[in-house]
Amino acid sequence: MSEQAILVVDDEQDLLDLIEYNLKKEGFRVLRAENGKEGMRIAKEKSPDLVLLDIMMPKMDGLEVCELMRKDSVTSHIPIIFLTARGDENTEIEGLNRGADDYITKPISTKKLISRIKAVLRRFEESAETEEVHRLEVHDLVIDKDRYLVTRNGEDFQLPRKEFELLYYMASRKGLVLDRQKLLNKVWGDNIYVVDRTVDVHVRKIREKLGDHYIETVKGVGYRFKE
């Protein structure tokens, strides 16, 4: 198996050096960027296995990088972990809502950081290995997981990755009532802290793009993809 590449985007030179040293010790290949604009360029050119992303950076902040990555078909599938000094709840929720897979507050020990990185990578690998059906045809939608693309009557919809995964999971279980906690665990992972309203925000965005006639709200419980 070829070594996995981690792109570390942070404007603190000493921290970049420390993270690079420890990741290399664990067998990872490390790509570096010192600002958000450079990080976005490298992510598109090199397609790393995971991006470790600071928020407060020059030229382009990490939240904007995350959002742009999720909207770009080249980078939309790459796992993103925020590593930032901003520990307030609102910023954490915003980061996760923009599509991050984990949110880590500085300072953190390198051992814990590498453990979290490996956990996210492992979750993605397990998802890829266990997922059997890669193309769903429901109602007038074709949901193609190989291309992370939704098609309706010849029109393509490139959803951000978390929106796509939420739609895919619900459509693959059409007719079933799925509570918010189950959706959070299945799409975001049960070791990631996100609040219930994260699901609501993503469902709202899906409805804005595809229409509100596919997913119905089950009051007090969660959602159901209509049969």
C-alpha cells in the first residue's frame, strides 16, 4: 500500500515542522502550505488523502478553504480536520457545518492528533470497503456515489460531500424514519461532536437545491426519504 499523503495548512512555521516530523515518523507523506490560498491550490493539484487545516490564516481563512473544497468536484471527497486555536462552540459548529470531518482545538499532543487523523482515515476506508451499492435510482434522481453526483432528468447536481452522504444514506433507506442522532452517527461519526441542528441545516440545503418533495420531516423525531 502506498503511503498516505496529509496536507497540513497552517501559518505557524514551528507547528508545521513539528506536525510534519511526527507524521513522517508514522509513515505519512506530508504536504505543506502556509496560507489558505496555497492550501487550496495544493489540495486541487495533489489530491491528498486528508487535509489538516487551521482557521486563522492570511490570504484565505480555513473556513473559506473548507467551503471551497466541498464545492469543488476535485476536492469535495477529501477528509478535512480543523486544527485551530479557536475553541468557541459557534466556530466549531460553523466548521462542521461547512463540511469538516473533525474539529480539534489547539494545543493538543501529537499522539492525540495522530490518533484523530488515523480515526478519520480509518472511517473513510471502512466506508469505502463496506459500501456495496454505489448507484441509487430513486424517484427521478440518480445518486452516484462513485462520482459523488446527483442527476435528475439530465441535470447534474454537485452537492458538498456531507450533503451528498446524508442524501445517499437517507435515500438508501427510503420509507424509514431516521432520527437525528442516527443520522449524525452514520454520516458524521459517533466520535465527532455535532449538534442536532447540523442535520437540519444540511437537510434544508438539500431541499433548496433539489426541492422539498423528497425528504419529509417527522416532527419530534427526524426525517424520512419518501417512498
